[in-house]
Amino acid sequence: MDIELKEGLKTVLQFYRELGFESLPLSCSDELEVANYKLNDSRNENSKDQLVEFDGIAPQCPKDAQLKVLRKEIGECQRCKLFSGRTQIVFGEGSLNATIMFIGEAPGKEEDIQGRPFVGDAGRLLTKLIEKMGFRREDVYIANIVKCRPQMNREPQGDEMSTCFPFLDRQIQVISPKVIMSLGKIATYALLDIKVPMSKFMITKTRGSVYDYKGISVVPTFHPAYLLRNPRDKWLTWEDAQAVLKII
Ligand code: SF4
């Protein structure tokens, strides 16, 4: 924001502060307006420089506006090294009012080309599961722990996941599903507060129970790519899907 505009905004906000307003709920039509500005007490010298405090996206704004701002904030992200191998960012997609969110680990080759999550062979299997659960793909929300494809489809590394995760966290807060189905070891490990090192963490021992992420139920299951290689375990995923259906 340019300095002149910021100074002007400070003066206006100071004026409202003196009138007794604590905050200004602004409209949601563009990036600036969805910002939730807090009015610090201008009488306090220490808070003068922070008179205008940007507090992220106003939660009262429509979900599509909130996600639009988030996408804009991600921009052509280069915050972690995964940017160098991607064709495009795979933001995530689905219903803004989804009760179920499916979270995988990272985009693969097909996802990187199309810019959509779970559109390859594993994605087709996930779509079948969603339909078997009684939903259409567009009724749920689908995303990944990292938004850029790791080259050669390697697993995302710890620093890449921790850099990208706040974006997913914001998406989860906006969509606010009743339940998250975490797909595979990486997604489950990133979402849950797991004490053992990743190398010792096993999805086979974790699935079968319901966990919590910031008040949202989490049901871990196998990644669809694993099920393509091990179709015998599909019935276990169906068991997990039934646990999801019980919750909603
Ligand atoms: S994976 Fe996430 S943090 Fe890393 S470059 Fe892509 S969008 Fe940015």
C-alpha cells in the first residue's frame, strides 16, 4: 500500500477510533476491502505505528471471496523449492459448503498439467469412492498438503510441507468441513499432532480411529495411489469411509 494512502487511511481510522469504534467490518468486493482492520488506540504512543493492523481475511466475508484473497496471496509462490519443478499451482477445488474435505499429499504429473487435484488414475479411484459414499465429486472439497508437484513424484519434504501448510490451514478454516479424510501417510502425518518421527509413522496403525484437527474430525485412510497397487486393501478404505459417513 503506498505511503500516502496508508497515511490517509490512518487519519480516517483515527477519526472512527475517537468516535468509539473498535473495528470496521468492510465489504468483501476486493482484496483491500476484505481485510479486517483493527483500530488500535491512537492515544497510546506505542501503538501509533500500528494504527492500521491487517488482520487477514474477514471471516464474515463470503467463502469464495476469502479463497480468492488466499489464492491471490499465494500468487506465483516461490516460498519453497517445489516452485522450480511445477507447471502450475494446484490450489484445490470443490464445494465451498462441503461437509467432507479430502486431503492428499501433493499434485502428481496429471494434476500439475491440469492445475486440478486428483485427476489422474488415483483421482479416478477417489472419485469412485466419493460416489460410493453417496456424493458427487463437486459436493466435496479436495486439496493437498503442498500445492506444487515434487519432481519425479518424490514425497514432499518437511520444510516444503511446513512452508505450504498455512495455506491449506486457511482453506480448511474457510471451508470448515465436518470431517477431513486424510489420504495416506504424508497427509495424515502433516495434519495430526504425531509424536513419532515420520520414518516410524505407519498409516496402517493409525487408520481405524477418528482424530481431531482444530475441532474438525479427521479420518485417516490409505492414499488412492496405494490402493491402485494394493486393491486388496480397498475394503479397509470403505470401512474408513463408513466412519466418515457416521460423523456427518
Ligand atoms: S509448494 Fe506451496 S509453498 Fe512451495 S512453492 Fe508451491 S505454493 Fe509455494
